[in-house]
Amino acid sequence: MQLNSRRLEILLSIHRDGGVVSAADSMNMSPSAVSQQIQQLEREVGVAVIERTPHGSVLTPAGRILADLAETIETESFKATRSLAGLAGQVTGSVVIGGFQTAIRNLLIPLLPRVADRLPGVQVSIREVIEKHGMRELRSGVVDLLIMERDFEKQLVVPRGMRDVPYADEPWLLVQPSGDARPTTIADLTSTTWLAVDQAAASAQAVERLQSALPDPKISIHRYADYDVALDMVRAGLGSTVLPSLAVSNLEDKDIQVTRLPGLGVRQLVIRHRLGAGGLEPAHEAVMQLLVETGDAISLPGAGPLDQ
């Protein structure tokens, strides 16, 4: 019996992602193509390898044996890549980093000269992605590292086969039209009109938490998803909001005032990557370590003492 390594890889993806449809997204295949490959694998081994349930697909005992084999192949491939890189005397390869606007502008683009200096054999490319699409590309291998945001009170669910590495914490800041009275505490915001926020944005949780501390918050008819759009709305006097400090870095605008208040919390940035049994590829690991170093070293706007 000769097993097809590609079909084993598909089976492992079903195990990690929890179903045929999710595995199809990860592998950039259609669900029917995934099913066909699994059916062919079952013909090759002579037994069923997955069982479909109302909650997704689970591996049969035979399927688990083959998934373990696929993971072993993946591990040995990682080890061989590391060994070859060691023989070459330097880390080489390409790394694709996915991220959102403020992370790209303030963190990833400034990272490129450091990569060129410290890791001359590594090519880094940056992709702007929204989180949903970024996760699909991370699963499928289009993206190697994904920068994600979360409010400090909302814990991200890390999918099976993935790992989150803390990157940086940055304070949430109050952003108002310049004509508004500058507050010193959250209690001073009872008359503030709040811009509505798309639920996909991490700032939605921060704004909702702030509004819950107010007796009768006034919500604007205007809604944003993009932080630059939020700044344009504030500039036009349409309302106030809470934004991460990176969104207002280097902002010099007479029509906008930014205040750090106690109780607003922080936005947490994490680096998500695939978790193979053999660990990260050498280039991916080296770039991630450089990212973490950069995150430790960055000086975030608003990260000093609270404005009083």
C-alpha cells in the first residue's frame, strides 16, 4: 500500500479544523474536492477514516493513525528544513505577515529595515487583511504570521493547530472633536455623543464597556469600521469614540483632541501562527522573534502617565 502524502495532509487539516468545509478553506479547495480526496484515501486503505456527525467530522481510529502519520511527516519536514538552513550557515526563506492597517503602518513597515539588517537571507512580505480572511489565509499557508487585535477583556479562542504569541499592549484613548470639554474621568462623559462601531472592530468592545459605565449614553447615527474613517467623523464633529494609540500616532489636528483616561483599558496585539509538531520553520521563527523584540521596544503614543 502506498499512501498519498497530499491526502494525508487533507485528513490532518480536517482533524485540526474540525470539518470538511473548514479544511476546504484551509487548503484552498472546494468541499467536494476534499470529500473526493478522502474517499480516495479510504479506498486506498480499505477502511473509513472520518465519521460525519451533527457537530462536524471526527476521525475514526484508522483516521487518527493516519493523521498521526501526517503530523510525523510534517514534523520531519520541519526538522529537515532547519538542518538544511544550519548547513547553509544562515536562516533563509520567505515569510508572509498579515495584518491590519495600524499594525502595518506603525509596526510592520518599520520592521522591514531590521529584517534586512538582522536576517539578510529572509524575505518578508506584508499583506493587509481583515481578520476573517486572514485566518483563512493562515490556515491555507498563504500567510505565515497573522497580527490580530483584541480588547483586553475579550479572550480570543485559539483554533486547534494554532498558537498566539503576545506582541504588544497599547492604551485605548478617548478621541473627541476639539470643541468638546476635555474630561478627567469617565463620569465626565455623560453628555458625549458616541459614534457607532462595527462589531468586527476591537474598539467596539472598548466603546461598549465605556458606554455601560454611563447612565444613558447617546449613540450617533453614524457608524465606522475603519479607524481613519473614525478620525474623519470626529474631525467633522459627528461624535466621539475610543481608538487604540497606534491609530492616533503622529496625529496633529486642531479639530481633534485625544485624552488618556483611567479605566479605558488596552488593546492587545498578538501574533498567531500555525502550530506544527516540529515547530516553526526557521525563517518564520526568526522573524517572529524579531517582531516580539520590536513589540517590547516600541514606544506607544499615550503609554505614559495618565492625562489628568
